Amino acid sequence: MSDEHAQWEQDGEEEDRIQLAPAVFPLLAPDVSASVFSAVMNLMAELREHPVPPLAHPVPGRPGWFSVPLARDIGLAEYHVRKGEPGDDGPRLYVARIVISDDWPDF
């Protein structure tokens, strides 16, 4: 939930309806454990199918923002759903951050 979101609101040029914040990219690096990588990819697939999954909760005081646990309770993701401007296959999403639990063994 940073200034990157304001820039995202202005940039409408992305092809994919799910946009990742720069802070999320390190979790997609080759040296990340397979468990963490698969949990992040599971989140992307789940968001593409259901912009507000059953386990998602609204972030208090932030309209359109949600938090959702990752698969296997590895961590938590926060994202924004842009209402009113659906993409070709659903509303546009901005994944702002993914926090991995400190006690996850192979991170």
C-alpha cells in the first residue's frame, strides 16, 4: 500500500490484469524455495479466477484493498481490486506486497 499504487492508477498500458509491485519480484527469483514460489503462483492463479477469494479479508480503512493468506500458511498477501474498470477477463488487480512468515523453514 504505497505510492506505487497511485502510479498504477495512472498507467493503463499493462496487458495483464494482474500487476505485481517491485517488492514482489524477489519471490519469483530462481533461488527462492519451491514451496514459496508455488505458493506465490497459487495466489496468482487464485486471483485470476476469483479476485476476492473466500479467505480474503478487506483491509480496514482502505477501500478496495484485501489481504489473503498464501497456500500452506506460508505468508500473507495484500492487493487492490480496481472496481468499475474490468479488464478483458475480469477486474484489474495490483499485488502490493507478499510477506513470508519468519518461521517458514526453507525461505
